[in-house]
Amino acid sequence: MTTTSNPLTEMTAEIGFDSSGEVRPNESFRETTLPGFKQALTARRSIRVFDGDPVPEAVMQDCLRDAILAPSSSNLQPYELYWVRDPEKRAAVAVACLGQPAAMTAGDLVVIVARGDLWDVNRHKLLDAMTKHGTKPLTDALDDYYNRLVPWLRKTDALGVRNLMRRVLLAYRGRTEPMVRGPVNRGDHRVWAHTQSSLAAQTLMLSLSAHGYESCPIGGYDSVRIRRALDLPRPAEVTMVISAGRGKPEGLYGRRLRLPDGDLIKEV
Ligand SMILES: Cc1cc2nc3c(=O)[nH]c(=O)nc-3n(C[C@H](O)[C@H](O)[C@H](O)COP(=O)(O)O)c2cc1C
């Protein structure tokens, strides 16, 4: 690795940052916030038939802004949320969702797109914001993190040489100390981007629920046709489509079903 120290353990608050004005969870949340959160969480179900009316524009905008509050790796936010408003594009996306009723009857459709390729563009935007266009210094750890470690981890090349170098070096260093073990192949880079976009997708659905609207995550789609409908650039990858709106009673196909807690939650 190009860094001699570990910027993750040396990270401290940004220069001049005062956290006293930030909202943080506290004891009172259990009474004030938890009931509403639980309601929004449990009311979110995958709805397959909507009444077709669009979600009010202001609600949709608020939900989309909530969605991008989702956390992301290195805060690089490598995704885009395409709120499909053009009727022709909308129809094309719904058909590309294999004509599923959840898409065909939706009030709105949002295509969640992973943009792993934008890591460097977004890194520069973040640096510009953090340094107030270069007028404010970064801590050494942040400088090290964003200007050395992140590029070292995320850079790729067509022949896979950087991935190979990372694989060797991370494995070598990992023999004697805890070490991240990737990304070392194209799949790792793709998973990374889809992880971030999925968190935004889930946040969007929870926000829709909290606003009184329903949704369905759609993974059954023709990615080539969606790419064509939205004119997506080649490196963009569709993570899922979210349909949204007011669900019809018949749009709920069954009771919520989950595997037993013990199958999914492990206390170790
Ligand atoms: C990534 C993903 C893809 C999905 N794809 C579809 C889909 O193509 N069509 C559909 O009707 N439901 C789809 N679903 C919804 C799931 O079937 C649903 O979430 C699951 O049955 C649990 O039900 P619930 O969401 O009501 O709790 C998808 C869910 C996820 C997370």
C-alpha cells in the first residue's frame, strides 16, 4: 500500500468541525421516533398493483432526498437514482420490467443505477466540498485517505494489472495484520457499487412508507432495454427498479413471511 500509516485509525474530526448542532439519536427517540419508524418499517410491503396515480411531486422529491442520506463506502455515493418522468421512457421501463404489474400500474418508477465508474469524479467533488474549493485544509488523515488510500483501492485498468497488484499486496500484508482483501477483481468493484445503491434503494422505500406511499423493489427486468430507454452510459449498471404509488388492496399478495429469527440472526 502506498500509505505508511493507517488513515482509518488516525481519522479525526474535520478541521473546525463543531458537532454540537448535529441531530444525533438519543434516549428520547424511543418515545418520540421509534413508534413512527416501526410503523413505516412494518407497513412497507412489496405491492404489485397500484392505482396508477403519481406520487405528489413534492413527496417524491423528499423521498429521493431521503434516499441519498443512505451511508456509502468512503462517502463516494457511486450511484444515480433515475426518477422516470417522461411518459415514453416510463412505458419503456415498465415493459422492460417484463411487464410486471408492479411496474405497469405504478404511479412512479425510480431506476436505481450503480455507478462504480464515478468513484473518482465523486472523490474530486467531495474533496472540493470538504476543502471549500481548496480554501480550507484537510486533516492529514483525510488527505491520506482520499488522496492516496481511496485511489489505490478503487483504480482499475482494462488488463486487471491493478487488481492483481492489490491481490498480491493485500494478501502479503494480510499475513501479519488485519487487512481488507479487496477489491481484487471486476466483480468486487461491481458488488461495491451495487452495495451502495442498494442502501439508497431501501432508504427510498422506507421514506415512501413514512410518507404514506407504497413501493415494490423490482429485480426482474431486462437491463439492456432499461439502459436503452434511459440512454445510460456503458459503465452504469441497473441495481433495481423501485415502483411507487398508492397500492390497491389486491396489490398485497400475501402475509409477510420471514424465515425464523434464528436462521438469519446469529449471536456469536
Ligand atoms: C432486489 C429485489 C428484487 C425483487 N424483485 C422483484 C420482482 O421483480 N418482482 C416482484 O414482484 N417482487 C420483487 N421483489 C420483492 C420481493 O419478492 C419481496 O421483497 C419479498 O417477497 C418480501 O416481501 P415484502 O417486501 O412484502 O416484505 C424483489 C425484492 C428485492 C429486494
